[in-house]
Amino acid sequence: MVRSEIKSGKVLLAEPFMMDPNFRRSAILLCEHTNESSIGFIMNKPLDVRIDELIEGFPEFESTVLFGGPVQTDTIHYIHNTGALLEGSRRIVDGVYWGGDFEKLKFLIHTQLILPENIRFFVGYSGWSEGQLTDEMSYGSWLVADMDANYLFKTQPDKLWGQAMVHKGDTFAIIAGMPEQLIWN
């Protein structure tokens, strides 16, 4: 695996038989990757909670909340497709932005300029220290794929890992069709 393939804006796909329950069949959007650390968010592990139930004083809002990863699960992060409408957000790839001014976010939601289909919230994040992600890549724990905004904003979370694998090509499409447990085969 070439180190240059790992960069912000890519998707990390868990290898099919990863045992770690936090990352089993995960699709992680890598939002930051430097020599010192990497940060991403699992895009396909929905939680059964509303964002306004998690944040006091947040406008009533029926948006998807996902388990972003096992690091700092007492934090909330958000990724949206509204771009410059939300000042302070960082462009990850076309149509995908991370963060932004929180007070402005609440205003844009209250005035319905940001709708549930425009944003995803994450509890916690996935993080790697210096060299950790590169090591995991060399062990074959992750596959790298291109990000498509539709993965986050249009694809059902339970279909995302398989869809991204299929987009990687024939061999990966076959792998995506394999059952999680080989005894189900």
C-alpha cells in the first residue's frame, strides 16, 4: 500500500473480516491526515438518538446521528454539504465540509436553511497517532477508496460499506457480497 494513497478526503474501508467491533465493515471518511495524526468519522454506524436529545438548547431536528468512532465519545462533530453557508467549515472533498460556526449552525437549522439531508452528526471520532494508520494499512486492515458525497448524504448507512467496495471493482464487489459470518455462507 502506497503511503500517498492515505490522505484527507479518502474513505477507509475495513477489510471484510476485521474483528474489532468498533470498525467491523466500517466506511470511515478521513478528514485530516498528517505525519502526526489522522482523524476520521465512521459513516455507516447510525445511533438511535436525535441530535436535539444530545445537545441542550439545540433546535428540534430529525437528522442522522452516527457513531463517529471510539475516541472522545463525549464530543459531537458534524459534516455537511452546505459549504460557505456555514462559516468556518473546512472543505474535505467536493460537496463535503467538516465543522463550522456552531451558533450559526443552530440558526441555519432553525431557519430551515440547513435541512436533515444536508448534515450528519457524529458522536466521537476515529483517530490514529503518528504512524499508527500507516502500520494498520501495512497489515491490510484498511482499503482506501475515493469519497463520493452521496455515500454520506444519499446512501443508507447499512448499504454504504458494500456499495463503496463494489465501486472499487470486480474483486471487491465479490468480497462485499460475502456474509459477515462465514457460517452464513
